[in-house]
Amino acid sequence: MFAGHYGVAFALKRAEPRVSLGTLFLAVQLVDILWGGTLLLGWEHARVVPGYLAASPLEFLDYPITHSLLAGLAWGAAAALIYYSLPTTNVSHHGRAAAIVGLAVLSHWPLDVLMHAPDLPLAGSASTKLGLGLWKSVPLTIAIELLVLAAGVALYVTRHSRRHPVRPGRLAVVLAVIVAVFLASFLGAPPSNLHLVGIGAIAIGVVMTALGWWADRPAARA
Ligand SMILES: [Zn+2]
């Protein structure tokens, strides 16, 4: 999944408005960003197989460090602890905010289960693997991804407050980028090599984190 992960980030922003949308964008895609690194290091393996699934040319061979349920729980706990340990001037909701960040990281795995072929392990590479394979259908992929994204954005837009407003222009830019990257991931030419896939996963994660932070910045007071 790609676009739907950001739907979760938009929704969780309203569950705890103190957490920056940039932090939540980083959290929901954390394991994909890490996966870019483990792919480049050769610690996890995939290959590009044009036409493998209608909406994804990637065959994931093994990725228990980033994409097992156990790893999702561990990365979620680590992210929550790191967030909790950051200095804050507002301690009242800090524990709750840290838990929301951890939940955002963990949310990645069940959403990936919807789309991937049965290649997402519960624990190690030899453990049971799950995946409903919605990527086999382009119409279903588009419907589910955009539905999850739209549900999150609807919450984000309707539950805003004066202290945590919506900035429509910036939100439109962010949504345009999310939808463009999502559509390009299967309508565009398959990546020519895994090096590009790994670098792309990291670069997209970094750019989206910056965009989330930018979209969430309160407007300067007049
Ligand atoms: Zn993923």
C-alpha cells in the first residue's frame, strides 16, 4: 500500500493534534523507508518482475526485518519510546502522543496485508506469511487505496480546530503528490533495478515527511 498509509496519518493527526503531520507521515511509512535501506544493504531481498501483480512489479522474497508483524510491533515500540524521550514543553499529552506515533508505525503492516501477495511474515522468513493480494487488480487497488486515504483526509478536514487548522492550498499539494506517486508506482515503467527501488523508498519517505511538516505548520499570525 502507499496512499492509504497517509490516510491513517491524517486520521491520527486528529486523534492527537500535538503530533506533527510530518512525524505521522514518517511513522506510517517508517518500515518502507527502513526497507529501502535493508534492500540497498542486501539484508532483505526483492526483485523487479514486470507484470508480477497488476499493480506492483515487485516480488518480495524476504523482508522479516521491516515487514513482519513482529518487526512492526518492535519498530512501533521503538518509535513510541524515541518520541517519548524527546524533550517537550507540553507534558500533559506526551505519553498519548508517543502511543499514537507507535500505533502509526504498526498500522503499516495490516494495510500492506490487504495489497501484497502472501509474502508478509508473522515473524521470521520461515513463519506463516499473509497477504490478500489486492494488487492483482488495478481497479481494486485504486479503490481501496483512495478510500482509505479519503477517509483519513475527511477526518482531518472535518475535525480541525482553531489551534490546529487545515491549510487547503498546502493540503492540495500534499494530496496531489501522494496520488501522483501512487499512480506512477504502477502506471509508470517498472524500475530498471533494485538500487533505484531502495533509493526511491528512502527519498519518497523523506520528501513526504517534509511535505507533511510543511502542510501542518500554523499560518503566521497576522
Ligand atoms: Zn510496506
